Amino acid sequence: MLYIPCPWCGPRDETEFRYGGEAGVAYPADPDAVDDAAWSEYLFVRSNPKGWFEERWVHTSGCRRWFTVRRHTVSYEIRDPRPIGEST
Amino acid sequence: MTTSYVEPYVLPEHDVPHWRDVDPKRSYDVVIVGAGGHGLATAYYLAKNHGITDVAVLDKGWLAGGNMARNTTIIRSNYLWDESAAIYEHALKLWEGLEEDLGYELLFSQRGVLNLAHNLGDVREGKRRVNANQLNGVDAQWLEPEDIKKLVPILDTSRDVRYPVHGGTFQPRAGIAKHDYVAWGFARAAYERGVQLIQHCEVTGVSVDGNRVTGVETTRGPIAAGKVALCAAGHTSVLGDMAGLRFPIQSHPLQALVSELLEQVLDTVVMSNAVHVYVSQAHKGELVLGAGIDSYNGYGQRGSIHVIEHQLSAALELFPIFARAHVLRTWAGIVDVCPDASPILGLTPIEELYVNGGWGTGGFKATPGAGWVYADTIANGRPHPLAEPYRIDRFRTGALIDEHGAAAVAH
């Protein structure tokens, strides 16, 4: 089980969290101007690296806030927990 | 009776090798990346159906050591949507003649798959799926609780439990096979037709000239190829990145487990989406259990223990007698999940580069069908009719094949 460091509550068991996938995927600034290919990319395509990955979690059983971590998808090591919008 | 060995104990002779390791040649007509079930089946059907034998199947590890060694071996075709029923039923028909075709025993056992319904929503979904299956020529039946109790006496069908059994769908032609034998059977048959199987040869780059693939870079040197066929399940995205292609795929750990060997108590496959577990009993006697994916992206071939706890508690809910069984081992594979829980099979934006991936949690059952269809697609440079709906551009056109809720969450 992952041991996930919530920026507000500290490290807790994975079962207290829900996964949010890749971090930093912005809603298109002008959705009407986006063509089908770009809209498809926004809806369905996410990075899937074997290595370090910026991702989102939400502390559903705790403070219920979203945050960003950097996690290695092979070792599962987690670094740099931070509130959304803050850079490391 | 006990057996005592007289020292020195002599190891049994190895069987005749089914294939020989070779060093890769400098070029091939077709290079298949990934020597799992799908890759080996593709190579076999390229040789058998299309006469294309200048083929190498590369694997970064050993033959069939990825998901082919880690799945729970369930075979069925009772999918809701026409596109899915077509390709999985094609696969099931091939399974039914595969032992004869390969001349190899696969322990293919059509013991049926039972999908349980625990609430009104499940009942409606199940009956709808049975009707859809019958329209598509897939054998499917709706069973009432009393029929289910006869079929699986050890299942708790009493009414006062958390997940009462309100009925279920049953596909009698579904079943299991011995996954390793399937890989070895395809490997031997492909090898006998001239296909080269190259283990411990990791692809590190995809070579593209203009908009046409020319080969692959590997840990054992560059290999030129007229056609390159990606067939690497959980690593499809990693290979796509090498070619500058972003696939709508996320890789997740998927865990399974087996019990110690037990007397035969279960002679069909039981799946439950609401409770979220599926279980069968292997020929040797171990209970084989699987569940859903771990939530997070991962290539680590291991998952979190709470997922195992959850699936065991689900199993105990259905089968109270499993309480005394011991877990022998748990493991995980890496599954490649598409947003609509259906695979991507066909051409890519790069000429002569093909992709077969995104089978998620359910690729094993498709092995012969996927290999057949993929080989035809590669040989002819256009999607096989059964692969047509699985084009990558369905995510742009919106023609998704949404099997997430439709077929069964668990594959």
C-alpha cells in the first residue's frame, strides 16, 4: 500500500485517498476553438511514463483537498507533495 | 503412502526444446515487439495464414513472462456490444479448435462462466446482455438463483447476506486454459514455420524515415524491418513515446492470487462485478482469484495489499467455505487500459507501424483472435474487418466501444 504524504495532514495510508491521474492538464482556454483532434487529446490522452510522473490525489477520508505529488511509476517512490498551483 | 528418494536424486530430463534461441538478424520483413500471447499468436498466423515467415518476435524479458504469465486465464465472449462480441466470439471459436490446430495440449476447459447479479441493476444489465449475446450468436443464458445453486453448490445464495444472488448470466462455452501452454504452443508452431523468437532483446527506439517505419533500435543492435508490430500490453505507451505517438492508454497494476492446492470444489468460473471478484479453480486445485486494477498508474508489477484484502473479503462473502483456504501467493501484471475499456488494434499514423494494445484486464481470452486479426491487418496493410471498430481514431470520431459498464468491469 502506498504511504501518501498529504500536504496538510501528513503521511497517511493510500486507502484514505482517491487517485486523480496526471497533474496539470488544463481545460482548453477556448473550447469552441479546439478541433476534434485537440479535443480528443484533451479528453482521452494522458502521459503514461515509466518513471517520474506528476499526478493528483485527493484526501477523501481526511481534509478532502486535492494536491500534487511527483511519483515514480516503477519504484512508487513519492516526492514533493504540494498544494495545486505550487511549484517545487 | 510416502515416497522416499534414494540419493543421489537424479533430475528428470528436459523435454525436447520447443524453439531455439537465436541472435537477431540485421533485418526482417516483420518485427513483432513483445513475445507474449498476442505477439506469438500474431507470428503464428502471419506464417500460417499469410505465408510471411521472415518474422522476429522480440522480447525484453523471457518468452511469455509478462501478462501472459500473470493472467487468470478466463476465456469468454459474452460482451454486450456488437464490435466486442464479434472479435471475442471469433477468438472463442479459434480456442475451440486450437489444441488440434497447434498440436499442443492447452488444458482448454469449457466449464462455463457465471456472472452474478446482486441487485436490480445487475439483473437488468445481465438480461439485456444475454439478449444481446443471443442476437450475436453468442451462447448465453439467464439463470435464476435456484439454477445457480445447482450449478455452484458452494456459493452462498441465501437471501439475508450483504450481496444476495438474484440471478446471473451463464455462458457454457466459456472457460479457462493453461496460459503457459498457450504461449508454448504458439511459440513452437511459429518457430516450426520459421519465425525467430528472440528473448532478452529490449527495443529502445523505433526508427522512422519520413513517415515510414524502418526498424527498431534494440539492446542487441539495430534491426531493420519492413513492418513493425507493437504488441507489448502494459508497455504500449513506452513504445509509442519512442515513435512520437501518444496513445490514449494508462498503465495500471492488476493483481491476482492463488490459494494452496485444494480438492475440486468449483467446476465453473464465477464472476461478480458488484462484489468485485472472479474466481475459478485450476486443474491442479488452486483457487485462482482476480479483481480490479489498482487505481494509480504503475509499471512496478506489484500493487497495494488493500486491493487483495478487498477481493478476498468479496470472495468470502460469496464462498464462506474459502475462509479456511490459505493464500499461496499474490502477484501483479501491468495492464494497458483505454478510456473505453476496449483495445486499439490496427494502423498508426506512421506507415507500416502497427499497434495492438489497450486490452486492459482482458487480453488473454482474445489471444488467438487478436493474433489472427492483427496478422491479417499487418499482412494486408489495412484493418481486418473485425479490427475496423478498434481504430485509434475512434477517440476523435467519438465511436467509442464502451465496455466499462457494459461487459463486466472485471475481465
